[in-house]
Amino acid sequence: MFKVDLPVDESTEKAVERRRAAETARKARIFNTRLRVMGLDLETLNQQVQEKKHQQNMEKQMDKALDKLRIYQDEALVQQNNAEEEKRRVLNSELTNYWATHQRPEDSRDADLKFGLKGAFKIAIPENELGPASMQIFKGEGVGEELRMREQIRKTERDLRAQMDENEKRHMRDKHIEMLASKELVQQDMRGAQQAALEEVCKRASRIALENYNQALAKEQAEKLEEQRKREEQENLAEMWHTMTSDMMTECAEATEKQVGGGRPPQVLPDRWKGMSPEQLKSIQQEREQQCLERQKQRDAEKIREAAWDLKLLKLSREAEKEDLIAAELNRERRIQMDRYNMQLAREQLAQQEYLNKRLYTNKPTKDYFYQFNTSSR
């Protein structure tokens, strides 16, 4: 098998390092007694209050930006509507002017027949003297034409006036609808602003209530700590007073013994015992001196035994030195014999090596000699 360098999964190592760092930070936070004060972390609470204020300021700025954007969009929409209305009005005015300038009824091809324009050429010859080719009005033609044309003009004016009224009504209706839509948008904006204001008031009230609660909790905690400190001081003072006025500090000798009666010696109380009496110290000193004398006698006897033992060891050491000298002489003779034997073996080995190199192994092996080895995989 070949060794392949597989890529190391860094995500697992990063996850392990991240968990270790989180665990280390958690231990430092939990086991730090300076930051952990009876379940209330004022620094963390202040940090949360600052973060909440920062978030509220950001929300206010965002609301102001949205209001400005909404106002800008409304203004842009109103300007666009006004521009379209102005453009429509200018277009209608130009169209009306074009009609009045370039499409007048008196400029039509048959205006002289319908309206009898001034300056038109009139035939001065009587009609009864004109031939058939000069006839302009035939029998049955043009009867009530003027009345009909006048009625048609009135109808056209009525239709045009009705159309203009209809356009004006449509324009007013569209304008009214736009005004209603703009009012609805304004009302929606006002409702949104009122709702945002109410939400802001509720948030402010809840924030004030939370701050008051935190302050009350901190004040209560401070009062508890102060009461605990005073109680501990009183207990320490009482304990110090009791210790200073007790038998232990006054060293009362009668307090260390307890009479049991029955002719027995008094019982010593270990928790109140302050030392031995001079008589007890004197008896202990005498017993100590007696023990010192006995110990000196034992040392003298020990010295005598050690002197006798040293003499015996000296004799034994001398005998051992003699035996060592004899053994050294024997070893020297044995080493001389061994050196002689080794020299004899060396001479024999040199003679044998010379025989092998100069007489026996005189021919060098050929390639066929080496080809007979390693001819199979087994």
C-alpha cells in the first residue's frame, strides 16, 4: 500500500478550537468572583442598556429616513401628476389653436356654397339667361339647407360642449380620486406614525420600568450586603470579646483541671491546659538527667564493644589482604598463560589465512558462477 497524504479537515479543528475558546471564556466568566456579585452583573446590565439605547437610536434614524423617503416619493408623485396635467392641458390648448387656425369652416372647399363668403365672385347675368352649363342650383336641391346647416352647427356645438363637460367631469373625478388616494395615503402615514409613536411610548415605558426594577434590585442587593457586613462585624466583635475574657486568654490554672473525686487525681482538660506546674517540670528534669546518665553508660559500653570489634575487623582485613595478594599473583600467572595461548592462536590463524589466500583461492569466479543464484522468486 502506498502512503497518500490526504488533505486535513480544517473545519473540524476550527470547530474544536472554537469550542475550546468558548469553554475557556465561559470558565473565566463563571469562576471570576470579582465579576460575579450575588447573581447580579451590573456591568452586563449596563452594557445591555447601552446596546438597547443604540438600537433605539438606530431605529429612530431609520424611521426618519423612511419618512423623508416617503415624503420625497409623495412630492415626486405630485410633481409628476402636475407635470402630466400641465402637459395634457398644453396639448389640448395647442390642438384647439390648430383647429382654430388651420381647420376653420370658412377655409373648406365648399365654404362659398355653404356660408357665402365675402368677396366671392358672383355672376351678374340673370339666371333665366344662363344656359344649362351655368346652372348652380337645381330643382329640389338646397331646400332648407341653411336651416339644416344651422341646426347641424348647433348640434356640433352641443356635442362639443357635452364632450368638454364630460372631459371636465372625468378630470374632476380623476382629480377627486387622486385626492382621495393621497388622503388615504396621508391617513395611512398618519396611522403608521401614530402606531410608531405608541410603540415608542410603550418601549420607553417598558425600558423605564426595567431600569427602575434593576435599580431597585441593585439597591436591595446593596442593603443586603450592608446588613450582612454589619452582622459579620458584630459577630466578630462578640467573638473577640469572648476570646479576650475567656479562661484561655486569662490563663487561669484552676480552669485546666477537673476534679473527679474518689481519691483520683484531677483530670486535665486539653482545650484549657496552659502548661505544667514547677513541680512537674522539676520531676521531668530529674527524670531527664537520670535518662542522660543511663544513656552515657550505654555509650561507654558501646564504645568498648566497638573497639573490640575494630580489632577483630583489623585482623580479618589483614588476612583478606594476604588472600588478595595470593589471588592477584594467581591472576597474573593466568593472564600470562592466556596471552601466550592467544599469540599461538594468532600465528595459526595468520598461517591459515595465508594458505587460503595464496594457495587455495587463486582463481576468480566468472559470471556463470553468480548467474546460478536468485533464479527463482521463491
